[in-house]
Amino acid sequence: MIAREVFIFIAAFAAFASAVAAYLFAFHAESSLKEILSTAFAAVIGLYVGRYVERRLING
């Protein structure tokens, strides 16, 4: 169970980081590692908050 959560965290972080990097490169022609990692981290935190809220709503 913990391994699945770690995999989800790593996969989501990698997906968000690559999407942010692609966006910054395509529209701004530059990207800093700090911006990419901080935005990806914030997105993953939002993902986990959403999962938590969804589980709480299902259980009543």
C-alpha cells in the first residue's frame, strides 16, 4: 500500500514537472529549476488534498 502511494507521488511529480518545464520552454523560452520544482510540488500537494477530500466525501 505504501509502495503504491510512493509510486503515485513520484509519477505525479514527474508528470507535473515535465508539463511545467514544457510550458515554460514553449511560451517563455526559459525555465529555472526552482520554478519547475516548486510548481510541481504545489501541484502534487493539490492532488493529494483532492484525493483526501474525495475519500472523505465518499465515506460521508
